[in-house]
Amino acid sequence: MPPRPPSSRDGTLRRTRRTTVETVNVVVIGGAGFIGSHLVDRLLAEDHTVDVIDNLTVGSLANLAAARASGGALRIHHLDAASAEAATSIGTRSPDVIFQLALLPRHDSSPMAQAEAFLSALSTLEVARKHGVPKVVVAIPASAIYGSPSSKALPVKEGEPSQLEPAPQNPLANLWTNLLRLTSGPEIPLP
């Protein structure tokens, strides 16, 4: 049976007992968003040190209410991920891992939003390289690579043929794949 989530139904964080895992210093970029705030809750419940970097254009401090009330090691920085201040903050914190969850704003696939996302990803990877961060987890929305299914195709079921195939002609998909190839090194095979 999978472990229960760290949040209880009333929105308060439930502490989990850990005996052999040491505390990890984590930066969550986009930590005030829906997915990011749940990740922050989980990390704090496992007694990790968490720094959230979020410009709050999509996310909200309300999403971090339970995390803020938990009394865990949480710091929130209202910064743009691509800014010099964010780079300095990451360098000062010396994280063990960076989660980059704020690349593409939902419902905005404009060329400008894509360009800003690309620059933010490059900035995050460069800061990680410069400060020797050993692990960076980058989350790219599946819709950026596969597109969105038509309403007639919903719900999409695993294992069934679907219209959601990677689109090699999608310039954004090619851009992300090439970025990951350039920054991942030869030890990580990519398509």
C-alpha cells in the first residue's frame, strides 16, 4: 500500500517518522503553485529544509498556509527564478536539489511565455552548475510536448492508441529536448 500523503484532510501537516534519511536542503522554484505547494508540504513533513522561490504570478501564499503553519524549516522568497537575486539566494543556501516547477504558465503558450520559460530553465541550470548543486529536477508540462487532447478524446486511457504522440514538429518540444541534451551530459540518454 502506498504511503499516505503528508497532509491531513483538515489542511494541517502530519509529521512522518524517519530514522535513516538525513535532512536534505531543497529549493522549490514555483513552490507556491498547486503542485509545488504539495511538494513543499511533503518535504517539510519529512523534516527537510525548504526554500521556495516564486514570483507569485500564478502561485499564491495561500497554497503554502499549511506549510507556513507547520513550523518546519521553510523560507519563502518572492523572486523571479531567472533573477540575479534568485541566483544569489540559491548560492547562499547551497541546496542538495532544486525542483524547477515554474517553467510554463498554464494556459499561456505564447512565444513570449515560452521564451521566458526557456531563459528561466537555462538560468536555473547555470546557477546549479555554478554552485555545484548535484541534482536538478525540471518538470515540463506534458501538454508542452504532447499538446492537449480534443474533448472527444477524453478521458485518455493508458495503453490505448491516442492522438497524444510526441510531436517532433513542435518547436517547443525540440527546444526542450535540445536544452536537456546540452546540459545533461553523456551519462543521460535522451531521445
